Amino acid sequence: MHLTTRMLERRGAFCHQLALFHKYFPHGGCVTPERCLPVARDFNWFWAAYNLLPNRVYARFLEGVECIFDEYRSDLRVRDSGLATSNYNQRLAVLFGTLAQRVSRPRRPYL
């Protein structure tokens, strides 16, 4: 999936998310796990999944989130919360990137 700031704006992305996207990807770009991972803590992956992934792919995202959340809860038992949260965000970013790279274009915005 190729994204641009304009596409995110049309889908109602918040100003700070648009600014971050433009900062990291000024010319837009294709979504991949490798591109999502360095910005894992900066973006709202739930918003992105809900607003950009087709319904069937969004359902797979939610299934993956269940596993990631279970891992997060386990991490909280053995690690400090900052590291557990960082790992959680990284896993969400990779999940989104993996699913999004298989999608040719984002879902149509609801108007």
C-alpha cells in the first residue's frame, strides 16, 4: 500500500499524526514492516488499521492484536512497563506493516 499525507488527511488523521507522517515520509511511500518499525512508538496503529485496511485485513489485524496483547501482559510480569510498552508498539507496527504491504490500496474513506 502506498500512502501520502493527503490520503491520511482525507481519512481524518489528526494534525500531529499528519505532521509526523510528513516529517518521516515527506513524499509518502509504500508501507512495509521495515518502514513501520523505526516509527513504532509515534503512530496510532489502531487508527491506521481501522481507517486504511480493508475489512477482511482489519479482522486479521485484530486477531494479531490479541496475541500481541497476551505477550504484552506476560512481558509486564517480567519486565519494566517501559520496555514492555516499547515491545508492544514494535509488534503492532510490524503487524500493520506486514498486512498493509499485501494491500494494493487503502480502503475507501467513508464520506
